[in-house]
Amino acid sequence: MERITAKYYIETPFALEKAAAVLAGEQSSGTFVAVPGETEELKQRFAARVESITPLESVTEPVIPGATSKSGLYHRANVEVSWSVENFGYNLPVLVSTLQGNLYEITQFTGLKLMDMDLPPSYADHFVGPRFGISGSMKSTGVSGRPMIGTIIKPSIGMSPQQTADLVKTLVTSGIDFIKDDELLSSAANSKFEDRVDAVMKVISEHADKTGKKVMYAFNISDEIDSMLSRYDYIIKAGGTCAMVSINSVGLSATKKICDQGQLVIHGHRNGWGMLNRHPLLGIEFPAYQKLWRLAGVDQLHVNGIANKFWESDDSVVRSIEACLKPLFKGETPLPVVSSGQWGGQAFETWRRTKTTDLLYMAGGGIMAHPDGPGGGVTALQQAWQGAVDGLTLEQAAQQYPEFAHSVQKFGGKS
């Protein structure tokens, strides 16, 4: 019988073998005491199995509350535990309840993080995965050989549908590939969802008729499931190509339901990521996280950005991009969405460390605040990426490209 293996980073005041056994028991057939019915046959078939323990350092202070160490030491280790697929089948919520769930509550752990998971081949037969991903997103927007260049509607909330459409008109005529609603806006008092779709798609469709380029707009449909399905259909009828879902807010089942409709590119916004990942010994790491959302079918997934405005390190961002681009079964590969305080200056380090242009490169102020206007901002980003791929330094690209040079002057040459 196939098994799923989860990889954890743990801290415990107990012997590592004892703590790992508690984890395996609590998250499968066992509990804190032997109970009638927990036969050897049952345990053989359904009990989790500790596959490996790799001891790391010990520390004298726990990172989060838990049991107190009698020796004064808290031991860290990498632990691998496996479960039979029979335990949860192809039920994503129960899979998450098993691999995460109550184990974060167990007093034997003063730190625990799900780092990654290995999925069995049969999952390829049960989960379609992203239907569009990188190739579908690029094809829809007519982009090749470079990242898609995108931006976010700002102010995040408060603009009327017509004001939003006016901004969209400025952006599409500037050569943008992708625009999205901010995660704070879905349907507000002065911006009803349907009215915003109508106003925005009128601009995008007229531009497509004139130029042949249809800009992708990610309308935020996050809501209750029935409302999301209704809004999804409304986007299709209006000629749209993309819907945005705040995946942590609506959950795996709701996101999968939307992805299963299969007609729109699904832009997965991970707002709330910090509460899942920011602590080094609590939550979930991106390699495991992105696999869950790929199983659900998300086509585009946020990964933060190099030299970003948030807390996440460049190393973490690079690992996240690499995780998205690593093949999973035979489906499409999700498009990594680079964002957060980005402008053309970070293109050089992003390219150096990832060697990929399979990205959606998002800039807000980097486009809107460009000295030459949004058109100059879009051009500057395209120039920065061309320079990076061609092996130029930031300084050399600034000498060669005037719009990018103006970006350097405006944003201080920081990369």
C-alpha cells in the first residue's frame, strides 16, 4: 500500500525517539493511553511509522511553550514519518489534519514545522493540478522569453468601478501583461463586484480588439463558495481570463472547487502566509505548502520577492521559486508570483539566483511611481529583465536603457 512521508523539523525536551513515536501515534491509530480495539493488526495497517530521525543541535531555551526539560536541554532534529494512503485516501482536508492538525498541540514538542512531503504516484490519477500554470498564463497574455509584468490596483480599496477602469486603461496602454485586485477588495460598498468586472473588461476587451493583446485581470472572488462560483461565471461571461482567490482565507476545499471549474486561470494569493511560516520552528515551509495548493489546482502562487518589504529572507524566496518550478507528477507547473516592494533593480539578483524567466513579476510603486509614468515603469521592468538575462549589471543596464536609468534614479539603485 502506498504511503505519504512527511518531513518535520522538531524541538523537544524528551528523547527524540520517544517524541517521534508520540507524533506518529497521536496522528494515526494511537492516543495517550492504550485503548480497546487498537489491535496489532489495526496498528500494522493504519499506524504511522517513524522512518528516520536525524539529530541536530540542542539548546537551553525552548522556542515555544511546552513540556519542561528535566535536563535543561531541548533537542532538535529532522524527523520523517509516513502514513498509509488508506488512512485518508485523496481527501485533502483530512490529509492536512493528519500531517499537521493536533500535533502542534502536543506538549512533548517545543517546536515543530512541516518542511516537505513526498506524495505517492496514485495522487497523479486523482488530482489534475494546475490546468493553466506557467504555459497557460504566458500563452493567454502573449508573453514569451521574459517574465509576465504585472501590477496591483492601488489604492487597495475605495476606488469606484469607473476609477478602477480608468487606471486599467492607463495600464493596458502602457504595455502591462497582468493586473489584479488587491486582496482587500472583493465587493465593497462603492465597488460592487459585477460593476467592477463590467467596467474593467470593457477597457480590456477594447484594447484587445485594437492590439490583439488581452491583458489578464485577476478579479478577487474570495467569498462563500456559492458566491465564488457565481462570480466565477460572471467573469467568464464578461470575457475575463483569471480569478483571484485568497487561498488561506477560503481554504483548500473551496479553492479546489473553484479550480475544478477549469475555465479561468486561478491566481492564488497567500495573504496570511506569515502566521503559517514566520516562526522558524512552527507552521509549514513553502515546499510542503505549495504541494497542497498544486493538488488543489492553483495556477499562480505568490512567493514574495528578492529584497522585499516584508520579513522573508532572499534564501526563502529562492527556495519558494525553486519549489514551484520543480515538476510534480505530469501536470502544469504553477507560475511563481514575485511581489512585495519590487522594481527593476531586483531583477538582476532574481535572475542570478534562479536563472528563470518563468515568473509573474509584480510591481506596484515600481510601475505607478516611475518618473515617466506607468508606461515608463512597464518598459523599465522589461528592460531590467532583458539586461539581467543578457548578463549586464544594474549599472550597465542603466547606461543602456533610459527608462530603467530613471528607475534607478527614482528608487535609489537598491537591488
